[in-house]
Amino acid sequence: AQKLAILTSGGDAPGMNSAIRAIVLASLNKGYQCIGFYHGYNGLIEQQFTELDEHSVNNITQHGGTILKSARCPAMLNTAGISQAANTLRKLHISALIVIGGDGSFHGLDALSEHWQGTLIGLPGTIDNDLSGCDHTIGFSTAVNTATRAIDKIRDTANAFERVFITEVMGRHSGHIAFNTGIATGAESILSFENCDVNKQQHIVTQLLAAITEQRNKHASFVIVLAENLWPGGASSLQAQLNQHTDFNCAVCILGHIQRGGAPSSEDRMLATTLGVAAVEYIDELLLAASSSPAPIMIGQINGQLTQTLISDVLKCNKPVASKWVQQYQHYLSAK
Ligand code: F6P
């Protein structure tokens, strides 16, 4: 039987297990053997793998994390590591490799394609939702739900104390999580890459102070959703800048890795399952046609339709936050 391989790489995302399950079950149904490499590309380089069968994927779809473990892999940044990874694929007679991860993981796929002739497929798996070629990445929906619930809770205590809260959300260098959670929770302020020029820090602080003062006159709380990596010095620095000018006691809550864990939402499970099956069908068609492997692609979904995008195109630019959200927020939904 032909062999397919899977690995999960980079920041884990809820729904990765659902994708693994779908790939394994679909592969077995098509008569393929399936193996999983552990710890992202490290397992490929160090030949740490396991055979995956229906028992391996039993009862995993509802769990966050990834049964194959994940890691970042600096060795994939140099030729020695990449060719070692390619050697493993040759040695194990693998026909196709599916990598579930984000843009760092896709750089690895791109590099691998120069050293190995088999079929390479990426599935978008990151809570950040910053990959072009898809509406949503696997894990984004769960992360937004988790952060939304957390900020709702912060709102309760913020209301009780008429307090200002800075809640920092993940997203690396993009504001998908910030805008989605900020709008979903009715945050008074969203500070993210798409709407903030941090070279104008003082101006932003002045505007915030004015909006906060107005809100406090109404005896209400004020929640700021801050994108990680945006503010120089981070959330605590913004906190100090706000506290410096007033008597109020602004609190900080960094949601952090909580956003990466937990049971995947049904949206993430469905998306991951759809993309996993689509990946196996794509491989099956190529293998049946016995055609040479095309350049690596990412399989995603846009408006409910499956899409195939060259990995090299996915890597050209990150998907921006829809401008309608940024504009609607700026014009109607923010505290003035
Ligand atoms: O890419 C997913 C992500 O959770 C980002 O949102 C965040 O910036 C980063 O990974 C954190 O990485 P680590 O877990 O290595 O600290």
C-alpha cells in the first residue's frame, strides 16, 4: 500500500486532532497506510513516527492539542535539516506528506519541495487566522470563543468595580483574534495593528484617557482589547501610561495560551474534518493519475467552497483583517 504521512507543526490549534482523525480514516478507506511524525518537523528529521490506524484516532476529535505533539523546528531553516527530513520520507517510501500548521510550517513545506519529489500539502492550522487562501484557519473559531468567554468574565468584575481593564489577546502580528473578540464582547477599545500606529503612542493614550473619563462618568467599566506584540513594552507599559495620568486603577489580564487549548468548537471540528478528507482525495487523484507531484498547495475553504492555493502564494502575504470590521468598529462601535 502507498503511504501517507501527517505532522502537526508550530503553535498547536484546537481542531488539529479532528484533522488527523479525518486524514487517517479517509486514508484507510482508500487503502493507504498512514503514519504520523511526532513533534512537528523534528520527528521527520529524527525519524520519530508511529503507524496510525482507526484505534489511534478513536476519541480524539473532541480534544484540543495534538496527539502527534507539536514543536517549532529551527533545523528546518538550514539545508542539512531539510535534506535529512527528505531522506526520511524517501527511506520510509512515503508518497505524500500533509502538514497541519501555520506560516512557519509552510515555509518548511516550501523548502522540502526542493529536496523531495513526493506530494506536499498544507492544511491551515493556527489560532491566528492569518493565512491567505482560506476564510478561517483550524483553531481560530475556538480561540475566539475562548477569549470571548474570558473577556465576558472580566467584564463582570470590571463592571462591579467600574474599572478599566486591558485584556491582551494572541494573534502574533495580526488582529483577527483582537477584532473578533473585541467586537463580540463589545469592548470599548480595540488596539491592534490594523487601527493603531504605535509611533503615535501619546496621541492614542490621550484619546483613551478621554474616552475612559467619559465612560467613568457614566459609572461603567472600560474594556480594552490589546493585540499582543503591538504596544512597545506590552500591556503593562500601556497600563503604566494610563495610570500615570489619572487616579483610576487600570488592571491587566493577559489571556495567553489559554486561547490555544480546550475542546475545539464544532466549527473547527467540521472545518478540520472537511479539509482532512479533501487532502486525502487530492492525493488519491494524483496517485491514481500517476502524475508527477505538483508544487505544494494549501487546501482551504472560502465561502464554503474548497480551495487550493500554492503554498508559495500563501506565504506572499498574511491575510488581512476584513476592512469592513476595522471600519465598522472605527465608525460605530468604539468608545469616542
Ligand atoms: O501562532 C500561534 C501563537 O499562539 C501566536 O498567537 C503566539 O504569538 C505564538 O503562537 C506564541 O508562541 P509560543 O507558544 O511559542 O510562545
